[in-house]
Amino acid sequence: MREADETTRQKLADALRAEPATPSELATQFDLTPHAVVGHVEHVSQSVADGDEQFLVAPPTCRNCGFDDYDDLLNLPSRCPDCKSESIDEPTFTIE
């Protein structure tokens, strides 16, 4: 398949197979918004679940208190529910 024929989701999946990345890193690489990346990655995670690979997520983490028990790992939280800090590390995605 030629590179021009690949869909955005195929390109995202290939990038995540190569190395772990955050939504912002993928957004920069593919000229998307971080929220658009999260939407695409949700679909990528479902398609990967049907095969031999695993879609893994390192959860978002509060830089202030270390909270990382978010209900939805495929999300970009704006603040920590525990300490209300807005200093949150984004989740990191990878496919193994």
C-alpha cells in the first residue's frame, strides 16, 4: 500500500507500533488537534483488539499530586479531580 493511500488511522497505528506517543506528539506529527487524535485512537484501539497486538495506555498523571486513577484513559483531562491542579501529563499510547 502506498503511503498516500493510507488512512489517518492507519498512519497513527503505524506510528504507535514504532514508538509510544502522547496525543500532542501525534497531533504535531500528523497535523491534527490532540482531541482529534484521541478520537482516531479510540477506533485504532478497537481494531487492534481484534488482532494479535495489544493497545496500551499509560494514564494521564497529575504532576502536582500524582493522581492517575482516571475513569477514561482515552481522554485529555483538564484538571486533577483530587487536587484540582491543571498540571496534567497526557496519556501515552503504544501498540505492542
